[in-house]
Amino acid sequence: MAARRDRTHYLYLAVIGAVLLGIGVGFLAPGVAVELKPLGTGFVSLIKMMISPIIFCTIVLGVGSVRKAAKVGAVGGLALGYFLVMSTVALAIGLLVGNLLEPGSGLHLTKDLAEAGAKQAAGASEGTADFLLGIIPTTMVSAFTEGEVLQTLLVALLAGFALQAMGAAGQPVLRGIGHVQRLVFRILAMIMWAAPVGAFGAIAAVVGATGMDALKSLAVIMIGFYVTCALFVFVVLGTLLRLVAGVNVFALLKYLGREFLLILSTSSSESALPRLIAKMEHLGVSKPVVGITVPTGYSFNLDGTAIYLTMSSLFVAEAMGNPLSVGEQISLLVFMIIASKGAAGVTGAGLATLAGGLQSHRPDLVDGVGLIVGIDRFMSEARALTNFAGNAVATVLVGTWTKEIDKARVAEVLAGKAPFDETTLVDDGHGPAPVPDQRSDEGEERARAGV
């Protein structure tokens, strides 16, 4: 088994090499590099293909094994409350830094860029009511075929609660879903070997299409955004993680190093969602907490996107010579708290949400979105990395608050004494899985029956 795990180290070394090669091709042969985009798109599509079945299996096994439905409700309510607070903090930090940097001054909007901004607004996210109604799938099966995370989450919760209510009669179904989960994770492990090809195509295409011109002219907002995201993760989230869970944020991020490399090469946090679920369970967080917090966080806990939305709004207003007043900024902050919930953790969603927010709040600024189209892909790297880090921290915090985390296991894993099995991606019974709860409930039932 150890020899197999060793082979995966070569895989991620190959990913790093592919990224460097892709950057080189992007600069030396931009025309060829742009044509390589389907390689990156194809790899991300393969990963996204696995997200719905993994979320379904994880949540059904977690919820279905816990006899007390109130526990699941408590986890969900606590997670959503935390997501709302942290998104607001992230948006406020974005406004603060944006006001200090005053990015965008001195830039000029051309006709081509204005058209690009209008195009993004046309494809912007829908209103809150449409977003909420969109959580309900057309059929139970369509949630899987359309790849909608929240729709899959809803169906999985319903199935989990149904199996919970069935009691002993639902145990064979749970065992069957457990076997399906093993199969799905093994397929994911096979797909991961295509990561170097996907990373090469994705990086080469974006470097070839953008080049250095956009980077030079828009360096201020890019650097400012990256620094802000880093401060949010290491200072805000790191302090919270240390105070609440007693966990070092650097140790947690090191444990998730391969996932960060995957996100960096594909520019999509969704590419690492299945692995985050597997790794959080391996870390010692219970299945119900992981199954509910991680998928929900991918739609409601987008800290990087929140910072991006406010900083970019200020940037666009400055660039168009129409800065936002303090009152308008506060109003925009409130609006973006809602708008950010409709942004998925995929490439380009932040740009569309920004355009949609400005169109609803300040239509005169929509054309200015075109100013950052050229560097949005580079900014989406930081967005995705910050979103991912935020969801990893949230899972540990929610697990701590609900006492659904094995702290001894966490210390063991982060110290490197219990390595993650890269060949199966499945954790066999480590951490406070809900099975013991189930046994104790059965014991209570037998006692009441006089057995």
C-alpha cells in the first residue's frame, strides 16, 4: 500500500511540471496555447462529473446513519449562520482594502471593453427567488444529470432522512450506498492521473490568451486582491481556527496542499470538492458535518468571491471616474451579501455575479466590468483558493462547535502520523463516524423493549 501512495507523489510533481510547461508554451506560442483550452476544460468536466454522486453518497451515509434528525438540523443551521457572518466580514474587508488602494484610477474604458462588460451582464446570475427555486430539481434524477450541487444536496438530505425514518429496514440500502461510494472514489482516483494534462491545457490557454499586457496595466488590483485574500485566510480564519478548534491554519493548509495545487492549475475550487470531502472525514470530522458543511459551503461560503465583488466594484467605479460614496458602498455591501450566495465555485461565476450586482445596483457601471475581463482568470485563482480554504476551516469549526470531531485524530493526521490513502480516497472508520450513535440508540430501544 505504501508503494502505491508513493506513486501519487510523482503525479503531483508532474502537475507542477505541466503548469510550468503550460506557462512557457503560452508565452512562446500563444496561438497554439489557446487551442489547448479543451484539455483543461475536459479534465474539469471529468471531476465535475463525479461531484454529484460523491455528495449524494456522503450525505445519505452521514444523515441516514444518525438517528436523531435534530443533530443534522443543528449542523445545517450553525453552518449557514457562520457562512453569513464570514461572507459579511469578507465583503467588508474587500471594501476597506479597496478604499485604501483606490485601484482603477487612470484607466480608460474602450469600446471593446464596454462591450465585454455588457456581455458579462447579459449572462449574470438571476435574482434571489430564482436562485432559491433553482434548488428544487425537475426530477430526483435530474439533480445528478445536470450537476447542480444544491439540487443534489436537497435530494440527498431527503433520501438520508427517509432512510433514517426506516430504521433497521434502511440498513441494507445504506450498506449498498457505502459500496457505491467506494466505487465512485476509486473512479475519482483514476481520473486524477489526467491532472497533468488538464493543468497543462488550462494554464497554457489562459497565458496564451492574456499575455503580459493585461497583467502590467492591472497589477495594482491583482496584487491588492491576492494580499487581501492571504490576510483573510491567515489572519482572520487562522485566528478563528486557533481560538475555537486549537488547530494551526498552516498545518491544515499543508495537509490540503495537493488540493490547492489542483485548484491553482484548473482555476476551479470545484475540482477539489470531492477530495475535500474525503480528506475532512479522514481528518476526524464526522460524516454528517462534512456531508452538510462542505457542499453547502460551496454555494454559501464564498469568502474569496465576496472580497472580489467589493474590491472589483470599487475598481470599476474608480476607473469610470464615478467613485462610490460611503452610503453607496454600504448599500452595495448589503446587496452583495445576497448576490454572492448565487455564485457557484466555478471559473467565471464571480465575474457574472459582479456584473449582475452592478446592473441591479448601479447600471451605469456595468460597462466597466470589461476592464477586468482580461485578468479575471488570474484573479479567479485567488478566489478559488480562498473559497476552498474558507470551507476547510468552516468544516473544522462546525465540527468543533457540534462536538462532532475527534481532536486526537486531528492532531495525529496533521502531524503526518496517519497519511491519507491516495489510492482509494476512502477513510475506513476513522474519526467520530455516526455509527456509534446508531449503536447507542439501538441499545436504548432494546432497553425500552426490555431485551
